[in-house]
Amino acid sequence: MPLLWTNLDAADPIANTEIRIRRSQTARLTLNMWIPPHFGKQEGKAKLSRFIQMVEPERHRVQRLVIEPFSRMWMLHSLHFLRQDGFDSLETLQLGSAEEDPQHRGVKGAILPAQLRELGFKRVFADCTGSSLQANIARLILAEVTVSLPKLQSTFLAMPGLEALVLDVVRVEDRWVPSAEPVVLAQLRYLVVRNSKVALISSIIETPSLFSLQLDNPVFNRPFDPENAETIVLPTLTRQNGQLRRLHLVGCLMPADAWTESFYNLPDLEYLRIKGCEIEASHLAGLRGLGTGTAGMENYHRVQLSACQRLEELVFENEVAIDSGTVRDIVELRSTNLDTGGFGGIKWVTFRGCDSDLIKDEDVQAMAQLTKGIACDLLDGKEAWAEDSDKSSESAGSADSWDSSDEGFESSSEED
């Protein structure tokens, strides 16, 4: 069924909604209950009421519901609709407000249908910890939310089945240090933390099955003080999650020793994306096996001392100080490992938004002979793709279905 007929928007003319309901027949529906601000309060409420009246008989086939009205009065009107029975197909609920109101940022009452799998809050927060239905939630998105740390911990405790968690500008009201044991999220595989107090949040959860972590512009990480910025957070996180396979780092400014320690904590890492972290060659010393006493060693010996020996894909974005010679050394080092019966070596390398003067053609061509492909999209507009001719029949890019920024688990957040 085309999306044209299954997406119903409260801001559209009511005649359009009527046509879409009829033509969608029995297909699952998406309802977007958002009224733009140019409507007056009473006019907006009347428009929303007409929309609700139109879709109410179809609520049994609503699969995704987005409630983000401009007015709090419209919000309450929408929630009254949601609290009705009959949402038998609802799997995704996104609840938000046009702006955060410190006096009305909370939404009371358990409003979660039993089959709900995905829950998102933006600028509001619903305390539904008394509802056993939260145990079915697999994906939680909190965006621009202000919440106390105990309430955040109790929320996680009520959702033991979480598989994906996105925390985007989560403001913690206090510096309370938890005295209770951290909540174990045994099934959590994907974690995205953006513009939030990572150290504080990570202290209240344990994630033994975490597969992918994105750390994006952590709070207290500032360009003017790189030596003191998040020097403990990433090494601590990687030490607690040594099983990680995918790591995305955006705007994380750290000294070289913190990078080195973090890499050595991740022996099974397969994918590494670094964006806007102001890295230099020294920050990648761990991946090159360049530690104390290794100077002058042959590659065969260096590779035994290198970190992340299962690494298959490297992505560098907006890293203007990184040079292709350093990355080539990493690639060639891993090919030595391959020759000696080690792991499969680096398969893909991407340079995006890097300095074209530092990315040399001869390095790109040399790496292409050892990998499945090298992609370059540089600052001067130069684009290039090079691949080993013996492997040209293989698909370009990573074989992993998860893209370079785990966008599938960041749908409610702006791109970094």
C-alpha cells in the first residue's frame, strides 16, 4: 500500500484525510497529530477534534502515532484520544511538545498499549513506571528531556527488554550518585548518547550485550580544554563494554593516551567511525602497534601488539589533520596479520571531509590493493573510489546492513 494513503496528518484538510482513510482500506496507518502554530488555540482544538472524530473508527489499524502539538491544550486533547481502548495494532508512539515547559514537562498516567514496541519522548517525559506494559518496549528515544537521575534509572528498570536506546540532549537535574546497583539492560544492543552527561548516565546502567555505541558531543567535552575533556569517560565505557563491535565517536576531544587505552579495551571491534574529534597520527598509535619499546619493530611483531585486531572498517569524517600515510600503515599492518594467519584485515576505508592535501593518491591506490574499497570525498570537492580489481565484483561499502551512523536508531534526532 503506498504511503500516500496510509499517512494521516491532522494539519491536512479533512477532505484529504477522508480520501486516505477510504483508499488505505485495511492497511496499517500512521497518524501525525501535529497542529502548526499559526492556528489559534480554539481553531487548532477544533481542527484536531475533527481529525480525531474522523480517525477514531480506524484506531484498531493505527501502527504508528506521533503526538507533537504546539499547544499543551492540544496535547491533553490528543492524550485523551490515546487513552481510549482499541489501539490493537499500535507499535510506535512518539510523544512530544513544540517547546519544553518547566512547569508542565511531565505527562502523567500509564498510556501504553500492551503491544507497544517503540516509545519516544521529546521535550516531555511520561512517568509510566507503574505500568508492567513497559516491559515490552524494545526501543526508547529521549530527546531534549529534563529528568532526575533516579527517575531515569527507574524508567530503565521498568524496561528490561530494551534493545535500542537513544539519549539526545538529556538534561539531568541533579548530580545524584546512585547508591543502588546499576540497572542491567541485558538485551540492549544499540546505544546512542548525544549532548548528554555520559559519565552520569552510564553509571546507572550495565550493558553486557551492547553491540554498537555512538558517543556524540558529550557534555563537558569542549574544544577549549581538550586535555581535561572526557579523558575518563571513553576509556571507562570501553572497559565496561569490551564486547563492542561498532563504535561511532563524534566531537570527542581526548588526549592520545585516552584514545590508546580505549582501543586496547576493544579487542572485538569491527567498525570504527571518527568524526570531528580533531585526531592526529598519535591518537591512532594503538591501532598501529606503536607503544613503548615497539619503535623499529617489523610489522609482524607490531601487529601482535596492536589494538582492535578484528577491525574491518575505518571511517574518518571532518578530520582535517589525519593523513593517508597513517591510515595506510594501519591497513598494511593488518594485511601482515592476514598473511600470518590472523584476522581478515581492513576491508573498507572512508575519508569524508578530510584535507585533500593530506590524502595522497599513492596511499589510496596502495590501500586499494589490500582492501575491498577506499572512498574519498574531500574538502576540495575531490571524490574518488578505488578498489582492488581482483575484488571488483564484490559490493561496494560495508556488508553490514547498519549504515555508518546507525541512522535507523536515530530517527527522532537530527543528523550529527
